[in-house]
Amino acid sequence: MENLNLVLPEIFISLSIMFLLILGVFKKNSSKITFNLSLFTILITAIITINETFSVSRETLFNESVVIDIMSSLMKIITLIGGFLVLVISSSYLKTFKIYNIEYPVLILSSILGMMVMISSNDLIVFYMGLELQSLALYVLATYNRDQLKSSEAGLKYFVLSALSSGLLLYGCSLVYGFSGSTNFDVISNQLNSNEYVLTFGIVFILVGLAFKISAVPFHMWAPDVYEGSPTTVTLFFTIVPKIAALTVFIRFLYVPFLNLIDQWQMIIIFLSIASMVFGAVAAIGQTNIKRLIAYSSIGHIGYTLAGLATASNEGIQSSIIYISIYVVMNLALFSCLLMLRRKDQYYENIEDLSGLSKNHPLLSLCLLVILFSLAGIPPLAGFFAKFYVFKAVLEQSMFFLAIVGLLSTVVAAFYYLRIIKIIYFDKEKDKYDTDHSLWLKFSLTVSTILILLYFIFPSQLIEVVSRINII
Amino acid sequence: MNFPILSSLILLPIVGALFLFFTKDKEGNNLTAKYVALFTTVVNFLISIYLWISFDQSTSSFQFVEDRVWIEGFINYKVGIDGISILFIILTTFITPICIISVNNSVKNRLRDFLIAILIMESFMIGVFCALDLVVFYLFFEAGLIPMFLIIGIWGGERRVYSAFKFFLYTLLGSVLMLVAIISIYWITGTTDVVQLYEIGIDVKYQNLLWLAFFSSFAVKTPMWPVHTWLPDAHVEAPTAGSVLLAAILLKMAGYGFIRFSLGLFPIASEVFTPLIYTLSVIAIIFTSLIALMQEDMKKLIAYSSVAHMGFVTLGIFTLQQQGIEGSIIQMISHGLVSAALFLTVGVVYDRMHSRLISTYGGLVSVIPKYSILFMLFALASLGLPGTSGFIGEFLILMGAFKDNFLVAFIASIGVILGAAYMLWLYKRVIFGKLINKDLKTILDLNRSEYFILSCLAAPILFFGFYPDPLINTIEVSVTDLINMHNTNIASK
């Protein structure tokens, strides 16, 4: 008998989703209660995850198709925390647009469930199921503000392109299956020693599909449009939560089934990384919409995470995970600021709207200052340490070219972050924004800013947790 | 472990800044905020003086060392001072209160935020000078960009945005390569602790590249020709207090870095690249002096003169002679005082006339004599007249240079003449001549606080000009040991 306790989080969250759906159908005006119950669900799931799986070093279930190890537990917890915070700060935004419905929390929960399955997957089929579950939920979320043209456009675009990439991914999976005779990662790892051409195709297809999901250049085209068109809270969700899951899957694919084929994929990852870092930095310069700018900046940040993965070392993987965790905090803080730019039920999302913010809203601007400098990677803020660990791992493998290109692109990236700071601090002020924000929004902004600002005092804690992850 | 006196030096300004952060910002002249900031910095100055008194001059080993685990098994938070760094710390703690007193007129709005920025800047600068770990050094070195960017950008002149961006991006671009080098050093030697690195030494085959990476950062910050172009812009647009901090202390970080890291960690590479430094320094001295001659903006002129003076400093450091390095350190301290004083004197007339152009002025001696006398003193100190601290530094540097390379020293000496030319010509055009501009007739002489701060700067300039022993005694042992270490390293390879 399998030890079902290990998948208890997934079981619990799926039962809750069904319950919430039924509740939503049969009870009128139940959006508020669904919201609160979903938050509750996420909390309980996180607690179960910590309790049941955090001490497990590595276990497999269901014919070894699901793996529970430290990485999966940690990434699930980050996903859950991210999901919780997104949900908790969305409510006032959704109410403004009159889309405060039961579907929203349920969709978020389902995509989280999909991600959790992805994170734990040790089998091509399980992985694909998880991926599709999260993607389908995300398509709907992108179009969630369906009265707006841009939102529908974003959803459709995302759906078409994402379906294409899923197709590629599936094709790659079938090629790999054809050569190894198994869908199980461990078995594949043992079977794949040959340097067959077609196998390389399989790997490339899978990597392309995954690169699409984390929007690495050159598979990033969808990101700016989708990020801009989707409702802001959904964009926030897009920029952080799916990336965690996709990164985990990336790590698993590269370092479990394809570990022996490192010569084949290392160049691809280095290319993706450099292209994303450089393109993300350069393309963001001309943007006028903050959400589009964040899209490009997140492309750049994904480049840095990939740089850690390209090293093929445990330090590299750990540094990528640290990077993504700090990135989650920074993005959460940035979006909290963005959600505060509200005046009479209208949200502002152009960079020009930030003009002179520091005169009317000194505290909000100070937070933005800290967040933006951190995103630019200036010490002593958290963003610097994220980059620092990545480059430490990269340089350990003597990959100087990657490190220098990465660091030079931080200088280019610094330019557009500075531009926002310039607009906030040096330009003329505009009208005041509303200040009656929900408590949760203020809470998430304050906590994340303080985390960013004071991370340098206790940098060891995060490293200690992450250093337990040893894949290779 | 004793009382962590260096950490308290670093932290105190931040505590002051936090205190200011929680006070209410008033429009106009916010005296309370100013007094809080002043009090903090003066206390800091007194602590640093105490540090100097209790400093043991007979040894070159690091003193007041604090060593704490920061990132487990990787970086230690390690600070400590030797004869070289202590003077820079005192310079920092001395200049900052002067900046704060001087903000009377130059900063009109958001005084509290300005003071917070200056205080945070101070603690980063002190951190740079006492860091004994490369990563800690880098952290402080880079973090200083944030407050300076804001100081230039928020309170600067008309082209402030351009200047702030140029300052930030130039310096950042220089520094990222240093970060690569620092991490590489960690992987080569297994530590980033400077003291340990001095003992272990770095393999010769890596030294050249690492030296160049550090050089790229320090050259921008010094600034050396041809990457000096950010400096005139930043100086001109920054508010007076910002220019003072920039010229007096920020530029010294690079000179300090050259001595501490380039010479100490990469002796062989330093030897290899000495011709490069000589060439760039000589070009900086001659070329920027000529540019300074042609300037019509007083602040720009002083900015270019800073580049020329820093050219002397880099020249002196890489002579690798006792006199040269000592001269460079004294020149840096002296330049810190003199350039601060010059920017403040320009600030005085700028506050009254709102013009930095030399042509606006002329004949000031008949209306504001006190000002003219002090200005004369600083101008003479800047051109290195015997009896001022400027002379000691330049003289020692040239002495070291003559020992090492006659031609370079000869050309650099021409720079001294050019320096005299532009400074005296500036003085003549501003102070002497006919009083043509009618507005100048009603101009007021120095008020009490201006008089006070300028005298505060004049006193050490004269004192150390006549009696440089306290400075030389402090640095002597450290410099001797540095050179000995350097020579043994060269000999052993």
C-alpha cells in the first residue's frame, strides 16, 4: 500500500476544489465565502505539505511516477505562499471590475493543483497532466475580465501559442519515450546513453516547450501581450507562480532523465539564458506600460535563473532556486505597488502615471525605490544577493562569458529601472491616488519590502534551507 | 572581543537616518532635522578621533578588527583599519558634518530626505574604508551609488537627470567586472578575506586579468582619463553638499582601492601595468589641466582640476616607492579638504548670485574681502604652494616619480605649472579686476556658518602644510610594510 500521506496536499486541494464548485453552484452570492474558503484551503495545504513531506528526503509513489523530495516540498510551499498572497490581494481589484466571482479562486486553486502535480512528477505522463491542468486554468484566468477586448485577446493569444508549445513538448516526450521505452524519469535516465540524432530532437522539443512556459527568449513572444492584457492580479499570478513550477520541472528534466546528455543541452540552456538576459534588458527600455515592462524584466530575470541551471552543479541549482524565491518576493512587492495606483475606481498602469509620486506618496515611493533598486541588483538589497549566488555558481564552473554577459546586461537593465525611479522622484507631481487600500495589500507590500531591504542581515537562513537540495 | 567601535561608526549614521525618517518633515528650514543630523555626524567624528588617538602607529597589522560569520562558510563580515584606512575614515567623518552645516541655502525642498541620504552615504563610505573582506567592500562600494544618485537627481541643477544617470551607469558598468573578479578570487583561493589573501597570494597566471577587472572599477571611480567624463557632469549638477561629498570622499575610494587591493593582492600585475597607469595619469594631468584652463563654469573647472589631481595620486601609487605612496595618500587627504573647500566657496557665491559662470564675477575683492582671502588660501593650496597640505602631497609624489621614471616625473611637473595657471587665472577673473556686474555691489560677505566651515577646512590645510608629521607617522609603517610585502612577492616570483 502506498503511503498516501505524502500526496495528502494534492488530495486535499482537489477535494476542496470540488467542494467549492458545488458550493458556488448551489449557494447564491457565495463569492466572498468561496474566496475565504480558498484562502483557508491554501493555508491548510501548506501546513499539510510542511508536516507530511518536509522531512522526507526522497520517496516515490505510484510505480515511481510521483516523487516527493526536498525540492518538491520547498517549491510547493513557495507556490502555495505565492498563490495565497496573490489571492489575498486580488479581491479589491476584482471588485472594482465587478468580476469578483467564485470562478476566480477555484481557477487559481486548480492551477496550483496542476503545478503541484508538475513539481512532484517523475513521469512524462504525470508531468504532462499537471502541465495541462495548470495551463487550462491559466487560459481562462487570462481572459477573466471578459468585457475587455485586451483581456480576451490576451487569453486567446496565450491559448493558441501555449497549445502549440504543448504540442511540441508532447512530440518531444514521445520521441524520448520511443528511444528509452519508458515514461519514467529514472528509467529514461538509465536508458539514455546513446548520442542518437533523433534523441537530440526529442530533448530540443521538450526544452522548447518548457522555455515557452517560462517565457525564455526566443519563446517569449506571448509574454508582453498576455501580461499587458490580463487583469493585473492575474498578471501577478502569471509572473510568479507558474514560473516556480516550470523551473522545478526544468531542473527535473535536465538533471534526472537528461543528466547523461549534458553535452547536448548545456549549450541550449546557455543560449536561452544569454538571450533572455540581454533581450529582457534591451527590450524593456522602450516600454511605456508598467505591465509590459515587467514582462520584459521577468524575461530577463528568467535568464539569470537559467544561468544557474546551465552550470550543471548543485550550487547552480540551489542558486537558481534562491533567485526565483527572491524574485517572487520582489515581484509581489512591485505588483502590490501597482495595485495601489488607483484613483476613483480606475487603475493606472502607465509609467507616466508614476510621475512625481514621491511628493504625494512618500512611503509608497520609498518602497518602490527599494524594490526597483533590488530588481536592478544593487547591493545591499536582496536582488543583489540573488544575482550574486547565481554568478558565484556560474564562475565556479569557469563560465566567464556567461557571467560577464549577465553582469553587463544588469547594467543595461539598471537603466530602465532607474528611469522609473527618475519618473517617481525627479519629475513633476500629478494628482494624488486613493489611499484606502485593503489591509492585505498594505501588509504584503510592507512585509515584502522589509524582506528585500533587510535580507542582507540574515542571508544564511535561506541558503541553509536550499542547500539541502542535492539533485546530482 | 572589545567594543565594536568600527561597526558603531558604520551604524551610527544609519541610526541617525532612521531617527530622521520617523520625524515629521516640515517645509522650509527644518532646524530639528539638521540638528539631529549634525549631532550624529559630530559624535561620529569624535569617535573617529578617539580611534586615531588609540590607534597604534608602530604596527602595520589591522587593528580594531571585527570578524563575524555572515554567510555560513562563505563570507565573514570583517572590518578593521590600518594606518592607510584610518585617515580616510577621519576625512569622511570630518567632511560630512561640514556638508550638513553647509546645506543652509543650497537645498530648498525636502531637507529631511536630503539629510537622510547624506547620513546613509556616510555610513557606506566608512564601510568602504574599513572593509577587510572583498565582498563586504563591494557591497559598501556599490551601495553608495543609491544615495548619490538620489542626491544628484533630486536636488541637482538643470541637467540633473542626465548627470545622475551618467554617474550611476558609468560606475555600475565599471564595478560589475570587479564583482566577477571577486567571485573568481573566491574560487581560486577559497577565501575573500583580504588579510588571508595577503598571506596566501594569488597565482601569477590569474593576476593580470583580475587586476584589469579591479582596474575597470577603480579607473571609473578615480576617475582616470578617458573614463572621467561622468565627473564634470555629476559635479556641476550636484548640489554643493553633494559635490563636496563626491570630490572629497567618493573619489578617494578608488585611490584607496588601488593601494589596498591592486597593489596588495596583485603585486606582479601591478608591476606589469605600471606603464599603463603612468600613461593614463600623465595624460590626465596634462590634458585635463588644459581643459580646466578653458572652462567658463567654476564648478566644472574645479571638477577637471580634481581629475588632474587624481592623476597625480594614481601616478604616485604606482611608483611603488615609499615617498610616492605616502605622497598619494597625503595628496588624497589634502585634495579631500581642498576640493571640498573650493566647492563650498563656489557654493557661497552661487547661493547669492545663482550663477556659476566665471564671467558673472570679477572684482569681488572690494566687496567681500573675507571671502577673497579664504578663496585665495584654497586656490593656493590647490596649486600646491609650500606651506599648504597640497604641497606635501605633490612634492612627495614627484619625488617618488623621479626615482622611478624621470620622463614621467618631468611631464607631471609641467602639470604642476598648468595647475597653478588655471587656479590663479580663475582667482584673478573672479576676485580681481573691475567690478562690472552691478548686482555684485550688494553681495554679502560670508555669514557666520559659512565662515565657520571654511575656517574649519582652512585650519587642517595650513596645519598639515607646515607640520605633516601626524599624517606621515600614521601611514609610515603601513606603507613600508606594504612595499616590503610587494618587493618580497616580486622577488619570490
